[in-house]
Amino acid sequence: MDFVAALRAAWRERDSLLCVGLDPDPARFPASLAGRPDAVFAFCRAIVDATADLVCAFKPQIAYFAARRAEDQLEALIAHIHARHPGVPVILDAKRGDIGSTAGQYAEEAFARYRADAVTVNPYMGRDSVEPYLAWRGKGVILLCRTSNPGGADLQNLDVGGEKLYERVARLVATEWNSGNNCALVVGATFPAEIACVRALAGDMPLLVPGIGAQGGDIAATVAAGQTADGAGLAINSSRAILYASAGEDFADAARRAALAMREAINACRAVGC
Amino acid sequence: MDFVAALRAAWRERDSLLCVGLDPDPARFPASLAGRPDAVFAFCRAIVDATADLVCAFKPQIAYFAARRAEDQLEALIAHIHARHPGVPVILDAKRGDIGSTAGQYAEEAFARYRADAVTVNPYMGRDSVEPYLAWRGKGVILLCRTSNPGGADLQNLDVGGEKLYERVARLVATEWNSGNNCALVVGATFPAEIACVRALAGDMPLLVPGIGAQGGDIAATVAAGQTADGAGLAINSSRAILYASAGEDFADAARRAALAMREAINACRAVGC
């Protein structure tokens, strides 16, 4: 499937801008999963199956799998999403960034090995470090622009001659790197004014917005700043607030309730229903 | 071992500033390795054993392992280097960069799972994205500063108020992030004038310099621009020119000859022997 088209279809058909981030931390799993060799997969699959009709995308974060030798469980998880929930795109959150020959290997990892529909990429190394991802037709390339963490300002908010570095990134992507219409941008919910800046530069390009929930971003301000004219344009990510809504055996039900509440809270702020 | 101390000891004791990059591409392996399930490990081990006395570090590039489900072979390779060639630090070239909680997972991946002595990290997300690596005592954190690829200039050479972005990164690392004396910087050999700028800002901090060999960087200009007063300070990386010095069954011998020649070419340019 074409990532950007699939995301737009998911916004419309599922009436949801909510992206659920899959950051599995075994220390926070319910007791029944303790010691199971497939605990990471089992936990994430339960979350996925409980929330798939409420989301526009899933976003597994690869570090949580790689830190515990669970790459095989990440493969199985993405295969499960494709098989059981077709139409929900999978964003592999990997934030890769390297020279062209190595970037080609990372693109293989994301798109061929894991079968992700999109991958997050760091723009610091410039255009030729991004091109190997862009060359995968139909796959999404989501560039870090203004990230949600406090240190994001250290470099991203530096003035680079009448605009900030993150604005330059947004402009570069919008005017040069997105010629295949397969790019998107990461802009943190913790800085709504900056979401508005990026939206002004990016046209109707999708924005992936982390920072809702545990990181404290404001839903109404995020939607007001980032939505497109049709009340969409955003994949608003929540990870911990949904995954760990309950520490007990009812974690999947609790995740569903949290996802429902988050989707409704987002929809209540949208200018127009999709 | 402490990474920076180990690197300085290796410069001195092995009389070498050469770092061999391990970017295993099965398409370029000799025929005898074709189809072997452990081909990636076997190829890299042969290179390592043929060159270990000539190098100051090895730098496996994780993408080449991850693209083909060979994480177990990367673990085995690093364990082999530690066991058979103690004193040669291992730099995991991963160029990670993410918010604090996820960065903690990536640090686990690099230092606990793979037992690397140092890891390359992307500075775009700022200080709190780097701190989880810095918290690992004795481990090295090598920040991308001015990369060797053509697109490196897209962002890194932007003027951020009297200095370029890569200079700001070098200053931030030298004056703030390196309080534990465990940082280093990546500066490409393709831009010797910029190596000199970084050296002026970074004191005697180690510089990891890719771009020699296949990428066309100039050894004499690199050494002149980057060496410290004692004729060291640099880990000059070469990957493809050494790994693929021969396409035949003599690849390890050819790699040794190439590494010897590269080490001598570098040493001939140094102001002072270590």
C-alpha cells in the first residue's frame, strides 16, 4: 500500500487521528506475561487487537525490541498487524540517519525485513542520507523536524538566517525531498506554536505528533495548530498512556478505553469531521 | 575498559590511528563463503584477525547486520574481538538519536547487549537525547558533527549566528556534554578545513574520521588538520578499501596488506610518532 494514501484513508474510514506507539517495556507488563519468551509480542499483539479499529496507525519503536534481542517478535508483530488489520499502516520508529550506502541497508531493514509502511529518519546528514528511503516507492519517510523533548531546542531552534533550523528542515522536505509525495514530518505536541509554523510550511503533508499523554502535550492546542482544512493531517501519537493504562491483567481493555477516550478528545477538537 | 583511555593506549601501543570499519556486504564476499549461514561473522572475523595488530579500533556498522537478520553474528563478532584482541576498542556505528526514555533502550542495546565500548550518536535531538549514553561510565559517546557525505552540508554548514551548525555541535560537546571525558566527534575526511575548525574547538578530544579510501578523503590533509600535539587524536576509518581489497579467497591477506599500507601512509604524515 502507499503509506500517505493509506494514512489518509485511515483518518477518514476510522474517524481517528490517533496513532498508538508500541514501546514495550517488560517491567510494566502484567504478571501473567512474566518470564514468557514471547512476552513482548504477546503484550503488543493484545494492545493492537484491542485498539486497531480506533487508530490511524501503529508505531512500534525499534529500540524497545533491539535492547532485548526481540527483533523476531517485532517481525511477527508487524506481520500480525498486516494480516489481521489491513489498512492500518505501520510506522517503524527508528530515527535512522547515515550516508547513502549505509542508509540503503537501513531502508532494507525497515521496508524489506520488517515490512514497515513508513520509517522515521533523522535529517542531520542531509539529502543523500534520505534518498535511499525515498527510492522505495509507496513507502513513507517521516523526517524529524521539531522533536518533543526539552533538548530538542538545543539545535532545532537555532536561527539559521531568518528562520529556525526546524523550519529549514520543513522547507527542505516540502520543497525538495517530497517530490514523490511520500514524506511526513515529526513535530512534538509539546510546542503547538511550532506545529503551526511547520503546518504553514508543509502544506497538507502529514505530521506525526508525539508528546501527547506522558509527555504532557495539549490535545486542543495540537489539533488547532496542526490540522488541515479537512480536519485531518495529523497522526497524534500516544504510547505509554495507552499501553500502561492498567498494570493489571485488564491491560488490553484499559488500553482500549484509553484509546477511545483519546480519539474522542482529539475528535472533539477537530474543525471538521473527516 | 574506559573507551577514551583504551583508544589513547591503542594509538600509542599499536602505533596506529587506523580504525577498520566492518560493513559486511555478502555480495562482495569470496565464493567460499556463499550460502554459509554464518558468512557475515566468518568474513568479519577473518578481517579482524588479519588486521587487529594494525588498528586502534574496529567499527562495525550495525545496519549491515540488521538488514539481514544477523544481529547474533554481530554479538559473536564483538565477543570475539574482546576475547581475542583485548585492548582494541569496538565502536558500534549506529548513529542513534531519540528522546531520553528510548535513548536509554538504545544505550542498553549498544553497551549491554552488544558490549560495544563506544557508540555513534546523532545530536539533532539535543542534550537529553544524549544523556542516557553519557550515564554509562567508561563507555564512549561519539557525536556526529560534520559528516563525510555531500548532503552533510545541507544542515551542518548552515550559519547559526557567527558559526556553523557543526561548530556549534563541537562547542556544545566540548564545553557541556563532555564533562565525563567520554565524548568524541565524527568529522569527515572529505573536508580537512572543517577538521581543523573542529580540532580548534574540541581540544584533544578524539575525532573519528570516516571518508578515507572509497569516499576519497585525503590522508595528509586529514592528519595535518586533525592531529593533536602528540601526533595522535584521530581514529581514521577505512571500511571498503580494506574489506574488499581483494574479491578472492585471499581477501584477509589483502586486507592486511591494505591496512598496513594505510597505517604507514597515515604515520608518514604525523608530526610526531606516538
